[in-house]
Amino acid sequence: MSRAETRVNSLRQRLMEGIVIPAHPLALNSSRKLDERRQVALTRYYSESGAGGIAVGVHTTQFEIREPQYGLYRPVLELAASAMDACERETPRDLVRVAGIAGKTAQAVDEAGIASELGYDIGLVSLAAMKGSTCEELVDHLRAVSEVIPVFGFYLQPSVGGIPLDYAFWRKAAEVENLVGIKMAPFNRYETLNVIRAVRDSGRAEEIALYTGNDDNIIVDLASEFRFSEGEEPLRIRGGLLGQWAVWTHQAVRDLEAVKAMQGGALSGDLLTRAHQLTDANAAIFDVANGFAGCIPGIHEVLRRQGLLEGRWCLNPHEELSPGQMEALDRVYAAYPSLNDDAFVKENIDRWLS
């Protein structure tokens, strides 16, 4: 077995174990410039919360980092990689490093090369820029990126820029040799089932790790067993790669551990209640009432309250909380104190910022 094959097999095994992968935000100062100190503090927070991996350069990191006027794609990935190196030296465990890959094929392959050069393990491939492409063109795009770096397929919900991806696409995508996982984030039960069924029908369910990106249904996704005929072995969603897990990450790790502990049994009433509370909180954070317009500022506001970010600033100066979103955040914070990890952050934040 070649070194590359050994590396991919090791990645598959790690992903199949089920880990928490938060989507890393972008820390900016009041001048909307990269705040390296707080960016590193966030990486340290995720690592010490118990996350098994970190995704950088994804939607939560702001797709605008790729635009020439900012030129932040490489610097942000490089800074996160350096911070993860330091975290791994302090704690003897490996973090799975996921880099967001976007754009049409030439750009995506270029970004995959940057990510691979910087030591990232996997590319999470957004297909948003491929709108209007045929199924075969989309699969060829995914395959081209996979020749540079192992890939996560990504079903991004259309309401935030994704494109519809049907069963036929996922059935063909599952044949891409270097596809190690799929992040399912259509926020749609029918489409989520299509992805899972496609992987099952491909015969590669033991090689392709299914990860939830459905921030509206996290715990139920993780706790469910999926069978598409009676008597067959169930499929499971192994872990999550989520914008919601960019906040309250220490508690997210506990939630995944609780789900793993109950696998094979019934979802407890308490955990099911928590699942719905988390969905309610996510509605406020992601600004569902306004079509997700305040999604990233909502994440930033939670981190600002904890002191991890100085403000809610985004690269786009027009991107802010929606009317009523602050009040919605106040409500869920007061209603569900067990969801947050404020005490954990307070205990460690001075060290992370040092």
C-alpha cells in the first residue's frame, strides 16, 4: 500500500469514529482587517473544547476571503494550520484539517493545491460556482479536486448559495475514489435521505463517512439509524461539520459523546428535548426568520458575548444582524443556559488570547 493510500485510509478511519468539526469563523478588527490574535484564540478554543477537526475557508469563514481585494484565503489557512500545529504539540492528538474549496474547476484545483501544501487533510468542495453544470460535469469537477487532495462532498442548502444536488449526482459522486466523506447540509429531510441512500446503493458506506451539516437537526441526525429495506444493517451519520458548532463547541462535543453512548438504544427524552432546544437556538443564531441573512453575524455575536471576538464585523460592511435578531439571541440565551459553554470559555480565554 502506498503512502498516499495509507494516509487516506487513516483519514477514513478517523472520520468513521465520529468527530466534531466546527466551521472556523473569521476574526476581524474594527477596521475589518484580520485580527490574528483572536483568530488563533478561536483555533485554540476549538481544539481545547475537544473538537476532532477544524474546517477553515468555508462558508462560516466568509467566502469573500477569496476576493482579490482581501487576498485572505492562503493567509487564513496558513494561520489556522500554524495554530493547529501548536495545539497538537500541547495535546498529543491529531486534528483533522479541512479546507474549504470553492470556485470553478481551475480555481478549485488551485485552492486544493494551496490546502495540500499547507498540510490540510481534506478539501470540502462547494459546488455553488458550478450552477448550470450537468451531473457529469459536477462529478468531473469533484474528481479533479480529489486528484490533489482527498475530498468531502458538500450539499450546501440553496438558500445560502448552494445548488440542488439529486440522488443521481450523489450516486455518481460516491464512485470518486478519493471521496472520504459527505457533509449533508440541504436543511431538507428528503434531500438528506437521497444522499444517504445514494451512498448505501454505491456499496461504499464503509468508506464514505456521512457528516451532518444540517444545523437545524443536529442531534436527531446523529442519533438516527437509516435503513432503506427491512432487515439490512443500518447506516449512521458519524459526526458533524457545522457552523452551529463554531459556537458552544465544548457542549457540542458532549452532545456527540452522549449520542454515541446511547447508540443501539432509544433516544432519551432529555436528549430529544435538547435536540429541539438546539434547533430553536440555531434559528436565532442563523437568522432563519430573515432567510439566513444574519447567519454569520449571529455566530459572531455569540463569540463576541463570550469575549472570543471583539465585534461582529464581516468583510462585507452591509452584513449585520437582522432586525429582531439580537432579541431572538437574548431569548434563547436566557431560555437554554445549558447549551452554552460560557463558563468553559471564561476559564480559559485569557490564556487563549495571550
